[in-house]
Amino acid sequence: MNKRYNDLNTYLRNLFGCRVQKITVDAGLSCPNRDGRLSFGGCIYCNAKGSGTGAHAQGLSVSEQLIRGKEALFRRYKAKKFIAYFQSFSNTYSSLEKLRSLYDEALAVEDVAGLSIGTRPDCVNEAILQLLESYAKDRLIWIEYGLQSAHDATLAFINRGHNLQCFKDAVNATKNRGINICVHLILGLPGETKAQMLETANIVADMGLDGVKLHLLYVIKGTVLEKLYQHGDYKCLEQLEYIDIVCDVLERLPGEMIIQRLTGDPHKEELVAPLWSLRKRETLDLIAHTMEMRNSFQGKFFLPRMNTNDKHK
């Protein structure tokens, strides 16, 4: 069955002519929302691991992590090329020299075709963007900016430490450099209505971005969100509720935008709620089924409102 959205695997296969897989890299970097520059607590949903694998703490270098990942992903998927995905915390939050060393080490590993760099919109500057631009001349480079919501009140409540305008400024600074831009959005943030989530989708849909990752807000141990949940001050989305919102969001995004993720991957040992979030394959199948039953597709209701010359590709 043909997918009704523009998925990442198909995009990468069309680009490289073979199976391409991301390998998660833990570079041991930090975050201004945890080291005291902005805050010590981090976002309310983030624990001390920051979505990390713990590989850096185990003493594994970037290249060692990639080599291990290559072996595992070749066995599982017969993947022939790989993207080094710097995931944990903010992966542009260091000195230029340190970042150059990390990125160079990753790109020197055989069959690593590019980088995907997860970071915050307040953690880039001209020098860092010039560095990424230099790689983008002959490698695939994605930068993944965590926005989460387009509503400043929500961003303040979750202790995000930046606002929507900061994200817009980062996107504008990144455009026209050959760097692909992906935005991270979280569905089910405290206090947000479905209408607000769809408003966020409409806003990012109109910004000329290349990709999006959608995440379910789940509760993990050791977070402020866990305390809210335990006190009855936060209620998780139900599975069918989440699926309905995801399909509505897809309908509002431009058809060419690459859908890099439709839900998250909680660690079972850390997860508090909702338990259905562990059934990822089931959730993805239900999203596909719902789109089919709706006779719907990505971009069905996308209505561009800005000048198309603002597109950066």
C-alpha cells in the first residue's frame, strides 16, 4: 500500500538508491536549559539523560558508536549508507572547534553519507551555520530544531527557554545554505487544545521547512511532568485521540515536507504513561488505516499564505 505521506525512508532511498538508516550518536554535549545558562531543570518532560543512549558516558567515541550502529543496522535492514544522528541534548551547543571535531569524526566513518543534528533554535550562530553549510556542499546535512509548540504561553509553561520568534529567527538564518531544516513538534502538551496543536501545524507548514518530527508527549520518570501527572494535573492523550490529531496535522502540512517521525520511542524502563506509546507499530498502522479510511493524504488542506519565494530550496 502506498503511504499517504512523504516518509523519510522513501526519501532517503530515492536520494541514495539504497537503504539508508540513521545511527543515534551521543556526543556528550549539554543544554543551556540544564547547565544554568537558562535553567538547571530542563524542559518539564526531559530527564537527566536527555533522550540519550548513554554511550558517551560508557566511553564510546563518536566513531565507535557509528561502527557499532552500522553493524547492527546492516544485519537488521541490509542498510548500505548511514546518517549520523546527533540526538542527545543540544548538538550545536559547544565551541566551534569541538563541534567541527565531532562532525568531522562522524563524516570520516565509511558509508556515513551525512549528518542530522538535533538542537535548539537558540543554540546556533553564524559560525556554526557556516560550518554546516560547508559540509552541505557534498554531504546530506539536516538540522533539527526543537520548537514543540508555536504558542509562547505553552513554551513558557514547559520551561522551554525560547519563544516562537527565536525559532523563526533560527530558520531564517539557516535558509539558503543547502542545509535541510526539520522541526520537532510535540502533541499533547499541557493545556493545549486540538485547535492550538493544529494552529502550530499551520504555522510551521507555511515556513518553507523541509521536514517535521511529530512526538507524543509521554511521561517519563524523574521529570516535572511526572509530578504533574501523579498529582492529576496532566492527562495523557489516548491512542485514538493522538492518531486523529496526527492525521489532521498531516493534512495541513505541504506534500513535499519529509515526515521524519510520527510518534516517539520511549524507553520502557523509564516510561510512566501512557503505556500504549510502547506499541509503536500498532500506532503507525492505525495512522495509515485512518488516512485511508478518510481518503486523505498529506497536504490535503495545506493552503500556503506566504510568498513562495521564501522557500529556501
